[in-house]
Amino acid sequence: MQIGMIGLGRMGANIVRRLMKNGGHQAVVYDKSDKVVAAVVGEGAAGASDLEDFVSKLEKPRTVWIMLPAGAITESTIDTIARLLDRDDVVIDGGNTFWQDDIRRARTLREKGIHYVDVGTSGGVWGFERGYCMMIGGDKAVVDRLDPIFAAMAPGRGDIPRTPSRDGRDPRVEQGYLHAGPVGAGHFVKMVHNGIEYGLMQAYAEGFDILKNANIDALPDDHRFKLDLADIAEVWRRGSVIPSWLLDLTASALARSETLEAYSGFVADSGEGRWTINAAIDEAVPAEVLTAALFARFRSRRQHTFAEKILSAMREGFGGHKESGEGDSSTKGRAAS
Amino acid sequence: MQIGMIGLGRMGANIVRRLMKNGGHQAVVYDKSDKVVAAVVGEGAAGASDLEDFVSKLEKPRTVWIMLPAGAITESTIDTIARLLDRDDVVIDGGNTFWQDDIRRARTLREKGIHYVDVGTSGGVWGFERGYCMMIGGDKAVVDRLDPIFAAMAPGRGDIPRTPSRDGRDPRVEQGYLHAGPVGAGHFVKMVHNGIEYGLMQAYAEGFDILKNANIDALPDDHRFKLDLADIAEVWRRGSVIPSWLLDLTASALARSETLEAYSGFVADSGEGRWTINAAIDEAVPAEVLTAALFARFRSRRQHTFAEKILSAMREGFGGHKESGEGDSSTKGRAAS
Amino acid sequence: MQIGMIGLGRMGANIVRRLMKNGGHQAVVYDKSDKVVAAVVGEGAAGASDLEDFVSKLEKPRTVWIMLPAGAITESTIDTIARLLDRDDVVIDGGNTFWQDDIRRARTLREKGIHYVDVGTSGGVWGFERGYCMMIGGDKAVVDRLDPIFAAMAPGRGDIPRTPSRDGRDPRVEQGYLHAGPVGAGHFVKMVHNGIEYGLMQAYAEGFDILKNANIDALPDDHRFKLDLADIAEVWRRGSVIPSWLLDLTASALARSETLEAYSGFVADSGEGRWTINAAIDEAVPAEVLTAALFARFRSRRQHTFAEKILSAMREGFGGHKESGEGDSSTKGRAAS
Amino acid sequence: MQIGMIGLGRMGANIVRRLMKNGGHQAVVYDKSDKVVAAVVGEGAAGASDLEDFVSKLEKPRTVWIMLPAGAITESTIDTIARLLDRDDVVIDGGNTFWQDDIRRARTLREKGIHYVDVGTSGGVWGFERGYCMMIGGDKAVVDRLDPIFAAMAPGRGDIPRTPSRDGRDPRVEQGYLHAGPVGAGHFVKMVHNGIEYGLMQAYAEGFDILKNANIDALPDDHRFKLDLADIAEVWRRGSVIPSWLLDLTASALARSETLEAYSGFVADSGEGRWTINAAIDEAVPAEVLTAALFARFRSRRQHTFAEKILSAMREGFGGHKESGEGDSSTKGRAAS
């Protein structure tokens, strides 16, 4: 089957590679950078010089996969490409788009007879090798039409043990892709996946922080431990209750350097963690852990919050407390209040 | 009535002053600094050169108020003074002592016939003028004996409106002091007071942070506001649902300088916020807000947590994400994850 | 000055009463219930039988205050009234409207030359007596025109102590009303006010919960206290760091009944707490306490969350743990995991 | 090698079975229930009728593994057995003991020349088959002496991929057991393991709750999704960022029944989650996620908190708000505040 790919970043290029290698599919590729187009053309794809050229090289009904940063670029690319496409063509947004944008766009494209499919695509830099976990939203007939694409991208069953009691359920799910529901459902499920991801990461992170600080001076001497974090991460991978891929990655990082001195601790967040909390609020679902994980990232990017200055101002107001110097260790910061 | 005061810091000296001025009480005072002793002696107290001298100047049964930083100093001072006191003397710990230490100490002193009373004392630097709110733990007979002291220290009814439905209740409470229960109860109630204090402070602080950041570039132009925080704090003092003394102090600080540039945002915590959470855990009471307020202070004292480095290491592991530079604004820190 | 009031619920009727009594203003009133219209007419207002009648009784330029539940009713009422109004008339939304709705509506009304003003109005059932704290968004000229209304509604300076360092600042703020900025700013500031309100309330609530549970069987005998919550609330009103109006209300409720048996603990939330968190997320401001307070309300309205069932299912999966019965006390729920 | 096992519950019996089967070790077993002793004797162990008998059947230097519920039973059993043991014997506590109790006990036993080793043992009901992940605290020489025991209990390397960059590190760790440090270190690391476990569980749980509630009436029709939670859990196991053993267990449970109607949502907690937060507080490490996970369990065991009643009382106080009935759905609980 033939697919057109717009956007050859980390994800887009590897998806094309996997489709060609794994499924014997053909790809037409476009990127604003000629250089990256040339690279993927060198591996067997057909290149396009602009979007008109791109569309002209696709057989009808066309399949266009857009793999660009969520937001304005994706939006304007879909606007442009929609003007070039015909009835029954399909636009797939495989990026981290906000699911309500999917619903709005699909409504617009539907007026022109163009199908829209949203694919939440997980797998990061390992996808080419491991395959991509895909959460798909769209009309059943269209998603079924695209099945060869999804099947080639998916990790397949591999040696992951089968879950009992799944007889009679959709077998595609065990290959690693899921038709989650109508347009928007794919990105909705991917959004919650990322929300959970933040929570899991923060749980491990706090745990290792507690282990790391088990040796601080402020603790009584007989209650201090100097622990080997790399060995702890490793041993937990083996027979404990908490093994996971995220723990594997942590064990690797700690084995390379237990102090993680290569990292400053400035942690970005994508929109998906934020939208997860918005969804929880809309549904009146308490989501303390997922929210705390998001806020920890917000906080990591500020030297101090204004909130903290308010606290200091209040403390001086009622108690005459002067701020300790920044150089103080955390526990020296204890004082009567 | 005569009282002996050990410790003439911010709180101790003002308590002595208020007792002398408000209740016509006599005070014998001791501090390791001769200079501060001399200052209070100059205002009418009798000074002591050491603890033996101090004890010798007190009439039996003696009343010794200890107003020192909670922890080792208070502990060793009580040990020392206990050796000098006699049956039926009273030791009062008016500091921010951990309530379980009170219970332990009282048990030891009781063997010698010495009484122990714990007084959680709130009022900060304003206590001399406003009076002190006191939460008292100890045997009823002993607390009753000390009533003239507490009555003179307390703010009294003033012009604070009376709470309806209090007929038949202990009238001392409306004067601003409470016999909360047996030894330890005073500091337990004061501990929870401080735990609440942290939560209230953080609630205001977060609110003002949201107001402050309502004008950041990352927001859409038509959704930005440049707000006057000093005026907002002021207007909330008048007829809203959230007036409080803490808001008064915030309004004052913001009126002086809306940017609070005098403060860095490095926020200390005393033990009481911590013990409050420990108590919540012992009781299996969910205390999300009080805990979040404490953790915000912990976080304020670190440039980065180790947890944040773990997050960065994981993100690089699964997604190849490089950390943005520290110079980035918070919202530039958004990226695909 | 003349004002038209649509909506004579708890807030609307009292605002009209205060305007007539305090400022000598005239009011034309409308409500879908003839009975409540008749009641307010009996106190001196002019009644209207429908919106056409309402508009016809107002002098140009008209001032229409809408005091309805935020959402669909307010929206449709504004749509209807806008068709009846003329250039230079003013529509005031005094309800708890989402500030982005204000911005959208003002844009629409501006095309017809109609002004829009959003007023976040705090004061609850006490407003008639205490006055209303108002946070106002709109064009300066329009807000200035309405000043006699706001001045009459506001609490005025009263005996609330003045904040130092406010010389040269807008004196209206000390009367209890603030022109916060352009359209939307009023409800934005009111939204954050309510967000803070939730946080403050939850801080007190958790504190009292810890006090209440200080006597549970699961604690060691010598670490248990039976505390008088009504007296504790009362004493904290007097000289402590945490007095506030919310504490006054708590002290009253506890004095009436220390067990609060009249309440089940099912706690509603308005939109404003939710929007505050949405705003914090948009601004990347960590707002742990305000969020925890909101989530505690969500949780209070469910017997169990689905999340909790997931936890139980996992625990059975890895540890064979059976759920304890609902009848168990909280601490009996401890078990190996 | 010979081992004595006291306590033949879920964990103890399986450990003995694994030691006999996997390492060819001999076991002497004791339990207060003759019946369970008989069962394990039937599988090859030597049974003991009481602790004297038990000790007499062990060769010197004796190795006694205690596998009892943490707390009073473990404590008194160690006291008793210590009176029967001799210099150079070893007591191993393999339960979920508080690490500070380990330190205290080891100090006492050391006076008699008896060694103490704490082993945090993870693996739950699957340990017999998968092996046990062990985190060990104690003197090096003693831990080394016990190595055959640990090696037989551990899962071994299996087919878990090796972590890069571990050359030169302790090879036992890759077998699934770790000498973490001196006495107490084993249970300390296990404690944090459980703290993390709570956080991971809660992150998944909240995510599935958001998915579950994506179809509630309160949402706009075009923003609702009816999602298949079992399929979502399954697809995430395959190529996503969040696979883990806990997710495997969740997928199994949801495949059996998507509504989890077998569970009420009453979630116990062991001490270890609590101690983890206590440790974070002692170290001044912010641990929002781990704490929120613990508090969610506390909350799951109450119909309502007293805190929630306080909120309702305040809301009635300032706004005249009456509580909605319990029968209301969560979103009907929205109201002006």
C-alpha cells in the first residue's frame, strides 16, 4: 500500500522506514528540509518538492500521514493539503494533537468528503525497532482500509505474554494497535497515556530522591544510609512489583552515572499532560497524582515561584522571619514559624 | 504573681513585658546573653546571672516559663532546671516543642513532683500589642493556678464579634486561651494551627501567582490581563469571602512593592508543619492541602531536585528529548513527550 | 441612578434592596417568577412583566444588571436582551460567568454599540448587610459611569484597618470595589478569589479532621487526645495567625454542633474552582493546594472512584489481597502489600 | 544449607518450597498452626512443635528466617527466639518491618553475639514461581554467609535484558538480590519500593478513571467517548511508554470484567507507604505523588471525611448553600459558590 508522509522528524522518518522495511509499503515523503527528504529518498522513498508535487505522486484514494509538531504547523498544513485532496482521500494526524481539534477538523474535512483519522503514536525513538503502539480514532471503514499500514507499524505480538480472558476480543489489539472509537478517541486515549506516563515517572523520581537523600547530614547518624541507586534500580527490575520500561531506562541512566550530572533537572511538558488534567476536571474525576506530576514539571522550570515570595512576605509580616540565604541546605531552612 | 522566664528572644522578652504591663506581674529573667537580660531588667524585671541564681530568686511554688528554640536547647535547659526545682514547682514550655516530647518529659518530671505544662503560643512579633493566643496542655489544677499569667498574656475579648451558641462554654476561650487537655494537648493543637497556617498561606500564594502570570507571552493576546496585585489584595479584604489576617499582611507587602523584590522565595519550615503531616498519617486522615503546602516549602529551598534529574534522564531515554536551557521561559519548555 | 435587574434570586434581590436603601437608586426588576418580582416591588422597585416591558421602563442609556446562574440561562438572556437594547446601553453580568465567555460576548455586543461589563460579586447571603466586594472588568468610561451603583453596593471602608503604603492608589479599592481591567478581568479575579476560597476552606477542614481523629483507637493510648473542636476554633479567632471570616463561620457551626451531624459531607463545586486550575495550567503555574482542594470536592461526591477499584484489582493481582469489608475502620484497613 | 522458617503464611511457605526445590536446601519450619506445618512437612521440610523444638533442630550457627506480619508478633517472636539462640546465630526478618525497628533490634541482639539481617522481600503470591526480589541489610560477612539462601530465592537473570554499563558491578544484583547496606538498609529500600508502588498504581488508576468517565452525561455530546478499557490496557502493553507488570495485572483484571464489579474500592495500606512519606519529610524531599497515592487510600476507606462536613458547614455559613442529596451525580453537584 502507498502512504504519503509529511514531516520527517524523529518520528516521521522512522515510521516511513518501518513501513518500507516491515510491510513492503511505498512512501512519498515531504519535509520543508530538502536534506531530510533526500536522506529518506536514499532509503527507498519517493520524494516530493512541495505539497502539490506530493499530492500528485499519490494514488487515489490518497493516504496522507501528517507527523508534525502539534499546533499551528499541523493546523496550517492540514488546511493547505485539504485544498489539494479529493473526496475519499484520508488525512491522518499522527502527532500529539489536542483531541478536540481533531473533532473540529474532521467536521470541516467531512464537508469535502475527506476522511480524517487521528492516531496517537507512542514509541519514541525506539519505534523503528520496537514498533509503535497506536491508538486510533476515526470511522470504522476508513480505519479498516488503513489496516495494512497500522499492522506494519505495530510491534506485533512478539514475546510479550498473552493476557488471559481475551478470547473473542479484537485481535489487532494484541498486535499493538487499537481502534479506540470515532475521531478524537485516538488522541484522547494517547493523551491519557501520556498523563499516566507523567505520573509513573514522577513516582519513580520521588522514590529515588528519597533514596538519594537518605544520607544527608540533617538525619541522625544511625538513621543514615549511603545507597547505590544504580544497583537498586537494577534489582527492582527483577522480581519486584514495580518493573517497567521506565524503570529499565532509569536503571540504564543510573548505571552510566549515578549522579546524573549530565542533567540539570529542567523538565519540559507537552500539551498532553495538561489536557489530561483538563479532562479530569471536566469529568469531575480526582486526579491528584497526575496533576502533581504535571506541577512538578512546571516548578522545575522556575528558579522560584512568585507564590514563594508571597510566603516569605507573609512570614516576615507575622513573625519577623528573615529569609535564610540561598546557600543554606534544605534542613538548615527550618526555623520557628 | 511571679514568673521566671528563661529565654529572652523575640517572644520571651515581649511576654515578660506584657505580663509586667498588663497584669502587674513580677518577672525574674534569664538569658545566656547578659545584654538582653540587662535590657529587660531596665524595664522592670529582676535579672539572674545563671540558673542557680534564677531559681533562688523565685518564690515557691516556682513558675518557670521556658521560651527557647524547640529541640536540644530546650531539652537540656529543662534537664538542668529540673535538678534545681522542688516538688510542686511548674515548668512551662512555651516554645514550638513536639508534643510527644512533652509527654515524655512530663513523665520524668512527675517522678520528682514537678509539674509540666505545654503552651502553644501564637502571636509572633505582634503578641506584645495584640496579645497571645494560647493552647495549653497540663493538669487542671496546675493550669488553673497559672490562670493570672494566661489571662494577662491573652488578647482578651476586644472588639472581635462573639460567636453565637457559646453560652455555658468555658469563658476563658473568648479571652484567647484554651486548656486543651492533658500534657501534650497544647502543643498538639498549636501544631495543627501551624499546619493550617501553611495551607492558608499556600492557597493565597498560589492564587496571587496565577494573577501575576495572567500576562505572560505564552497566552493568547486576548486572554491576557495585567493586574494590580496590591489593589486585588486590598479589595478582597472588604466584603469578600476570603479576608483574614494573612491577607492583611499580604496586602501590606504588595502595597509596599508589588514585585516583592525584597524576597527571594526561599521558605523555611518549622517542625510543626512536618509533625502535622505525621499526625495525619498516623490517623489515616487525608491531608492533601496541608502536605502540598509543606512540600512547596521543601521545593523552594532547592535549585533542582534529584527527582527532576531522573525525569530528564527518562525523557532522554525513551524520547531522545534534550533538556532545554535554564534560560528558557516556562512555556518554551513545552515539547513533545 | 436607575438600574434594571434581571434575576431576583438570593443575590439579585438583595442587591436591589441595598441599592435602593443605601444609594437611593431606582430599580426596575424582572424574574421569571411573578411572585419574587411582586416581593421586591413591595419594597419599592418597579416590576416588569417580560423583557420588553423591562426594557421599556428603563431610561436611556440603559443599565441592565443580569444576576442569573452562569451558563445557558445567562447566555440566552443576554442574547434576548441585546436585541432589545440600543447603542450606549450597558449590560452587566454580575454572576459567576467564565471570563472567556465575557470576552466573546463583549465582542458581539460591541458590534451593536452595546457596552458589556463583568462584575465578580462576592458577599453571598451576607451582602445586603455587609456590602458586596466587586471585581469589575470593562472599559474605563463605562465603569466610571456606573460608579454610583458600585459605590452603593460596596461595603465602604467601615472599621477595617487601613493598609499602610497605599497613598496615591485608587481610593475606590478601599471602599470594596476594583476596576480590575478590560472585559473579563473582573470575572478572572473573582475566579481566582474562589479558587483561593477553596484552598483556605480545605486547609481548615483538614486541620479540624486531624484534631477530630486525635482520639481514634488505632493510636497508642498515651498519644490520644479528646479535643473540643468548638473551643479550638474559637480560641484561634483571638490572637493567632489564622483568624479569618471562614474561621468565624466554622467556629459558629462547631458551637452549634461539634459533630456537624446536620451535614453529610457531599460538597458541590462551582465552575470557578475548575477554571482557576485551568488558568494555572495555561500559565504553567504550579497550584497544588488549589487543585487538591478542588479534587477533595470531586471525591466527596462519590461513594468510590473507579480508580479505587483499579487499585483493589491490582492488589489482588500481585499480592492476593482481598478487600476488607466496608465496615472496617480506616486503620484496620492496614495490611501487608 | 539449612534454614529455619517461622511463619508459614502466603510468603513463608512459598519461600521454603522454593528453597527446597531450587537450591536443594533443608528447612525446619514452625507456625502456630499445626495444620500449615503439616502441609509443608508433607513437601519435605522438618516440622517443629514449638520454638524450643525448632531451635533444637537447627545446626549451629543457626539461620532463622522470620516471616510474620510486621509489628507486635514479629517483635515478640524475636524476643523469644533470641533467648534460645547462641552466639553467631542469625535472625533474618523477611517481613515488612519498619527499618528503625531493625536498627534497634540489631543493637540488642548484638550484645548477645547474635546477628540480625533485614530482608525486604518482594514478589507477592508469584514469588514461588518468579522468584523473590530481595533488598538486604546487615553485616557483609553475615550476608555473604547466607548467599546460598538468597541465590536460591532470587529470580535469577532469566530473559530480562541486561542493563548496559553495568560491567564491574556486583553480579548478584542481576540475579535479583542486593546487599543494600548495614542493618535497616534492606527494609528502607523495600519501603521506598512500596512507596513507589503506590504511586505507580495510583497513576494508572487515575488514568483509567478518566477514560471510564469520558462518557458521562455532563459532557457535551460531541466530546464523549465510550471506550473499551480492557483493550486500552492491552494495547498499552505493546510498544507504548508505559508497560509494566502492574499494567499487565490491570489488563488481566479488565479483561475478566471491565466494570471490576467484584471490587468495592476499599483500599488498605501497609505501613510502608506511610513510612516512605515520613522519610521524605525527615529528608525535606517533596514527594507529592507518593503522598497523594497514600491519601487516596485513606480516603477510599471512609464514607465521608469530617473535613468534608466542615466544608459543607462553611458553605452554608457564607452562601446559604444546602448540600445536594447523596443520590446526585457528581456533576449535578455543581452550584454557585
